[in-house]
Amino acid sequence: MSDIHAYQSLPGLRQHDSRPAAEGPLTMRGLLRRPWFIRLVAVGVLVFIWQWVTWVNTRVPGIDEIVRFMVTEMTGGSHGGALTGEFWEPLSLSLQRYAIGLAVGIPAGALLGLVIGASRWARGLFNDTVLVLLALPAVVWAFLASLWFGLSSAGPILAVILTAVPFVAVNLAAGVRNIDPGLVEMSRSYGVPAGRRLRHLLLGGTLPSAFTGLRLAFMTGWNSLLIVEWFGATSGVGWRARFWYDALRYPGFVAWIFLFVILITVFDRLLLSPLERRAFQWNQQPTLTFEEEL
Amino acid sequence: MATVLIENLTKIYPPTLNHARQVQALGGLNMSITGNVFVAIVGPSGSGKTTLLNIVAGVERPTSGSVRALQEGVPAQIGYVFQEPRLLPWRTVVDNMLYVQDRKSDRSRREAEFYLQMVGLSEVADLYPSQLSAGMQQRVGIARAFLVNPDVLLLDEPFSHLDALTGRSLRDYLQRIWLQTRKTALFVTHDVTEAVELADRIIMLRPGGVAYDDIAITLPRPRRPADPAVRDVQDEVLRRFDAMGAAVRFGTAQAAR
């Protein structure tokens, strides 16, 4: 045993135990520290405010009205007159367009981001274009897509692609530029081949910004898809929301907007967040205690 | 047998936003290191110590002159221990070691575990760097350098970021492994005590990256800083350092030798 270890093992030296204490009975104070409880309270407050607004303003539909409307849409029931429910067709069409748009936009944005991040020349060439794409609001794409492609699926798909590309590219380029130069030097000094550097250093180093870019691409892509469908399509979730808006059936309009929010939240919670937790497990491990270190 | 030949090596950094004038890190350095020796390069800040190692490792290019690190006539395998551990935070300890290893097999993993055991870290192979203390991370850096079976081992102030006790413990580990492997080692430090404890030869650099003195140390190993013989050599090296400092201050470096 080296001297330092002998010193650290001296009897009478007591180490601080950094392990979390065992969970005791649940008190109000304890509850207020739980993230799930705080989230639950936030949702409760929102629901209460909504309900209060429906009491003071009769043009705002109540939660029960919205739920009833959505059930009729989902079951294909009658909304009165010749109007019947439609749910799965617009939803599946929008999801298809969304998936195709992301399947093209994310790899294209990733490639562009890697090139911009790695090459000063490419940065000069593409940086301004990417910033312009980033600054253009989705509604502009809606009008342009309607002009170029008419009221087809091409417009919404293009809008998703053009929204996803700059978000992924900008974040990934920043990720590449932020890779620790010390790790690059280390790799070069050991002659680590380019393929392994790409897999282990570049991929690992850009993962945090890649996740930020992905999350933004997912959110804003869905957003722009709905806007383009609202203005420049005859099918899909955005079109259906507009249909009920034009028909002055506000519960229908709000129900579809709600669906939009719920889908994106579920997507984030069920897919992105678990993936992110898994990818960053290296950053969530407890540090060894003094005794374990010995 | 490994050889490091440094001929007329000059490195000049161009002006930057922080430095309005160009900076000469190395000024026509000549050096020849042959055999399984432990060489300490000692000098004050700005004497080009780290630049020298970076050029030997191929991380930086010289402005002029040449460096050849050879093993039996072919380019030598380099192992580099940096000032900071430089581990990939998102890879486990053993994966960090295998990252620099060409072969990927059960045997490579066993070798990695062997070197981890040599630095007293056999239990942490599957942990992430963030779970280790700074000293443990640096030990992984040392084990990683030995894993590639280097012909030339470069060590750039590997203990400078650690507290005194941890640094001393790591010097013990390094000395023990080096005695078993006997690699040609270039060890950069500004700490004369470290240099005398570990090296067979001390090369002193003065600011501007010019060799000032070359001292052979023939003391038996392992050495302890408290040994009177080690202290005597330290005193002698420090005396020469003082002379170099005075010479540099008064612009009479050559005359002072």
C-alpha cells in the first residue's frame, strides 16, 4: 500500500457518507420536492384557469365539450347535419408527412452541420443560408409550398424538411466546434484512425447538441407541418383544425390543437427523453466515495 | 532500441489576438536520446517543453528542423501522458483505453485490465471517468499510455494538476511501471524534485526553447526525495537553475555555462 493510501486509511479518519438517505414517510414538504408532484400541480392549475375562463367567456369551449367532440371524431359519429367524425385519416396522413420530412431533413441537417462545424470554408459558404432558413417563419413556407406544389402532400413534407435542416445543422455544427481540442490532440498523438475518431469522439462529443437539434427539429417540424396543412393542404391534422375553425365549431378546432400538443408531448416523453437518458448515463453516475476509491 | 533525434528544431508561433508579436517556443534545439532511458526536460514557463513533446508526438509541426522518433529504423510507437487525463467522458475507463488500441479482442481487454491493475485501478474498468477522482483519472491516462506498448513514452507534467499527496503516489506508480517496462521516456516538468526522483538524465531548457545544460543522474532506484544523495543532486540542479536564471536575466547565458 502506498503512503497516501496508508494515510487515508488511518483509524479515526471518518469519511462523509454521500449516499442518498433512505426514503422516509411522505410529508407535504417532501412532496413539494418531487418533480412529478410539481408537474401535477402545474397541470391542475392550468385546468383550473381554463375552467374559470370558460365560466367568464362562453366562447371558450370547456374541457368536457372538447373531450366529447374528440370522441365523436374518433368514433366517426355525427356532429349534426351532414358532418361526421374523421380522425384516423387526417392523423395518419400528417404523421406520414412528418415522418418522411424528418427522415430526409434530419440526415441532411446532420451532414450539413458536420461539414459546417469541421470546415471553415464550408462555414463561410453555408452559414448564412442556414441562418436564413432558421429565420423564415413556417407560414412563409406554407405560401411558397402552395405556389410551387399546389395543395398536395409535397408542400407539408418540404416544410418539415426545411424546418428540420437548419435546427439540426446549427446545433451539430456548434457541437463539432465545441469538441475538446485536447481530446482531438490525444487522438492524433495515438494515431487513432479516422473511422474510430468519428464513431467515438465526434459522435460522443456532439451528442448533447445533436439532441438539442433533434428536439427542436421534432417540435418545430410538427409546428410547421400543421401551419402548412392549415394554409396549403386539403387533408391532415392542420387542415382538419382549420375546417372546424371555418365552420365556427370551436370545440373541434381546440380539440385538434390539443391533439397536436399531446402528440408532441407524448413523443418527447416516450421517445426522446428515454433516449437522452440512455445516451447521457455517463453523466448521471454518482462519483466514488472516498472509501470506495481506496 | 528507441532513438529520438532532434535536430535544429525551431517553433515560432505567429502573432494572435492575445500576443501581438510572434513567440519563439523552440530556438534551434538539438538533442539525441538513445536507449531505455528516462529523460527529464526541465525549464521555466515559456521554454517550449510542451511544444517539444507535441512535435515529437506529431500533434504540432515544427517551423524548421526535424524530429525523428525511431524504433529499429521504423517510426516509433508513441505513448503520451498529458497534463490532464484527456479521457472521453462518455466512455468507460476500459473503453477509453481500448480507444487508442488498434486491436479489439478479448486479449486487448485483458491487457487493458493488466495495466489498470498496475496502477491500482482494477476495480474501476467499467466506471465512467466522471466517477473517478482526478488522481484516478490520471492513473488511467498512464495505464493507457503503456497499453499501446510504446517505444517512446512522453509525459507532459502529469502530476502538475494534482495535490502533493496524490502526485507523490502517482510518481510511485510511474516509477514502478517504468522499472518493469524500461521504455524510452521524455518527461517534461518544472519540478526539480520530480525530475531528480525519476530521471537518468536532466536536460535544462531556458526561455525561448534553447538547451542550457545536460545532467546525468546515476543514483540507484527507486529513489525517495528524502534520501541525502537525491537531495544533493537536487541542490546541484537548483544551483545550475539559479545560474541559468541569472544568465538569462543578464543576457549572458552562454558565458554563464
